[in-house]
Amino acid sequence: MRQIQEMSRQTPKQQAKEETADTASFRPVGLSISSFFYALSGIYYLAFPIVAQDTLAYHLYAIGAASLLGSLGVFMMTRWGLWLGLLLFPLQIVAPASTLLTVVSYPGLWQQPIYIAFVASLFVLMFFASLTFLLVLDKRRSFN
């Protein structure tokens, strides 16, 4: 009852500010999805050099570690998570795209299912990088 009386005394602007302050504590669904995709791509970038037995691909380790860190920052909705998430976009597009350009020139690529799966995973990585970039960019005002 008391809350109703207090709300009736407030102006509509004060009520709108109070409502946005209450809803600001919730994480938007888009940011949860982005955090999940950043973590998934980070695991991919960390696991790929081990699976491919190319342990000297340090750039993939760096992208993977930064993606996991960015996932944590986006999940916690911190300002550094926003910037790291936005800065990861070019790296997560250029790495698969350059690999894709190299792999496509191999003869017999489309006859082996494992190679087709690898090429498909590169397209999926680029799609998720684009999606997470757009979702984080859309919700950039939600970050603290």
C-alpha cells in the first residue's frame, strides 16, 4: 500500500527512471548468447592447434584466451568486456577467412568428409563472430 502511495506521488519521468533501474540489473538474453559463443569459439581456438598437431600456432592460443576472457567480461557486463568483445571481431573473422582461403586451394578438398567438416566449422566460426559482434554492439548501453 505504501509503495502505491509513493508511486502516485512520483512524476512519470521518475517512475520511468525507477523502472529502468530495476530492469538494468538483468542481463539481456543477447549478451548471454554472446558470452556462450565467445566461450565456445575460445575453446575451439585453443583446441584446434592441439587436434591439428600444430602446437606452434601461438596466434590461435592468443585468440582463444582472449575469447574466453571476453566471454567472462561480456557475461559480467563490464566495460572492458564490451571493448574486448568488440575488438575480438576482426580477429575472429580474419583468422578463419585466411585459413579458408588457404584450404580451398587444396586439390581433393571436397572428396573428404573431414575436410568438408573443417570448412563448415570455419563458416560457423565466422557466422558466430558476426552474430556476437552485432549482439554486443546492440546492447552496449547495458554495460557498466
